[in-house]
Amino acid sequence: MQKDIHPGNYRLVAFKDMSNDDVFLTKSTADTKETLEVDGVEYPLIKLEISRSSHPFYTGKSKLIDTAGRIDKFKNKYAKFKK
């Protein structure tokens, strides 16, 4: 087995689901400049648009998340074809 092939910055990171503010901790090597305090300890922060706590497959609930206004752009683009 090769030596020194694993990253050295493997540490606990806070992942935050921006759609429902759920936060969970897991180990990661992802780089980030933001931090978040969880239970009095400061962790690097990675922001997510969707996670296990808000994804319809895992929650069993269907909900529409329109973070970039895609639906409005679509409606405006094809409004001229409406009869």
C-alpha cells in the first residue's frame, strides 16, 4: 500500500442545509472560508441547497425549491405563446 496518499486536512466540517437550516457534522477535506459555531465549538462551514433532511426522496414530501427563479424565467420566456 502506498504511503502518504491520503489528504492531511481531514477534519470535522459543519454542513448546513440552506432550505431548512438543518446542520450536521461529518468529516471532510473540503476547503471553505466560512465557519459556524455548533455546541460552543467552531467548525468550517459548507452550505448545501438540498440534503437528506429536505430531499423529497428521503422525506417522502414533495416540495418545490426555486432558489434561482427558474420557474419565473420559464413562464416569462413562454408567455408569448399563450393563447
